[in-house]
Amino acid sequence: MSGANLDGYAIPRDGIHKTEMLKRIDKLEGDVDALKNVLYEIITFIENLVNKDEGAEALRSSDTTD
């Protein structure tokens, strides 16, 4: 009976199985939050690079128009 509770039912009840599931969900939510933070940092880094390159390109084009 893979995945079954001790009483033979596959539905999580108030007991060790439900407690374990809640712990796993909390851990997964923490992992997802950490991934969101890393993704946000990467996107911010890329945006800064693009903005820096656009600013440098604008300076180069204004130097050549004189």
C-alpha cells in the first residue's frame, strides 16, 4: 500500500502523515521563495547591463554627430 496512511486510506489525516506533508510543503515554499529572489537578482542584473549598454551607445552616437 504505497502512499497509504497507517489506517489504509490514502487521504492525509490529522496524524504523522499530514504533519510530514505540511513540513515538506513549508520547505518547498521556502525553496520557491529563494528561487524567486535569485531570479529577481538575475533579472535586475541583466536590466542594469542593458541600461548601461544603452547609455554607452547613446554617448557614442552623440560623440559622432559633432
